[in-house]
Amino acid sequence: MKSKKRLENELKQFDYNNAKLKLTFGVLVVVFLCTFLIIIATFTELSFSSHKLPVEAILHPIRFLTQTDKPLLFMLGYQYIPQVPVILFIAALLGGRFGFLSVFLYILAGLTYFPVFALGGGWRYIFEYNFGYILAFLPSVAIGGKILANSISFKKALKAAFFGVLIIHFIGVLYTTIIVVWHHDSFELFMDMVAIQSGIKIIYDFIFSVFAIMVARPIKRVLWLAMG
């Protein structure tokens, strides 16, 4: 009975302050679990589909409407990889310092020939167009963890998601630009790469990141018993 009451008091006193986390066995276990979670997210696809008005219908509406053999709307499919929301989830769960460690272990594993990246692994992966997005996970989780250090509220979740997603896509596009220039690739290829890696994905990243951060709040409360 006393132990139950003590447990309830510990949960009430917990204020989600990431600065209180110390390097313990429990923290290390959660760090490795979060690294494994990034790997799972890398190879997880969420499929979405929606209706889209064809471009021809917008540019030439009268001509398009007279062509009865064409549907007015068609289905647009989209495959989403939830890596970015997982990074912000880790930032909320572990904070900037230990979140950084978890992401660093993921990148280190990928650069040492473990096939944990989407296109494999190995040190040569640094020459891939999308490596900048992976590298940007480090500052994103650090800044996101700092924003969420003292409390996890909806307002802070919006702020952390905004800056976390912005950092990833900014560095990702910048890195892609460098690789394109290095390879002397065409501008069309650059635009295609940016459209695939960013584009509408930014919106999905932001929405799911806010949700992931809020989900991390009750999970962190429970895991505090192991980490704290």
C-alpha cells in the first residue's frame, strides 16, 4: 500500500523536465529502443490517397469539360515515411542530449555498413542526395528537445514541430543542392529530388510531428519510472 502511494506521489511530482534525466541503465535502454524505432520508421510506408483536379482542367476548363472521355477528378496516391515525426517524438521523450545520442547511434550504424538507411548503408552514403535530411536529424532533435525541456504543451509541440521540421528540410535541400552541383546534374533533377524529399511531405511532417510529440507526453510519464 505504501509503495503504491509512493509511486503515485512520484508520478505527481514529475514535471517532464528533461534536464533531470541522468545517464542510467534505464535511460540507455530507452535510447537504444528509440534508435531501433528510427530504423522501423525508415522502412515503414503510410499510404494516402486523395482526389486531385487535373492541371489541364485548371488551365483550359472549357476544352477539358467538352472532353467527356476524361474524368474530372483522379486519385492521387502518396507514400509517407514517418521518420521526422519519430525524431520529434524522441526529442520529446528523451530531451535534446539523449535524443541526440539516439539519433547519432542510428547515423553511426548506417555509416558503418549496417543497412539501416532507406538505400542501404556504408560511408559512401554521404554522397547520396538525401543524406542531408538524415544528418539534419541531429540539430532537429537537439533543438526540439530544448524547446520541450521544461514541459510538453500543445503550444510547445507546435513550436518544436515547426522548427524541427524546418531545420530538417532546410539542411536537406541545402545538402541536395551541394550534391547536385558536385555531380553537375541538371536543374530538373534537383527539382525532382526536392519535390520528392520535401514538397507536400513538409505538411505531413509537421502534422504528424505535433501528434507524435503529444503522444510522447503520457509515454514519457510512464517511462520516467525507468529513466528517472
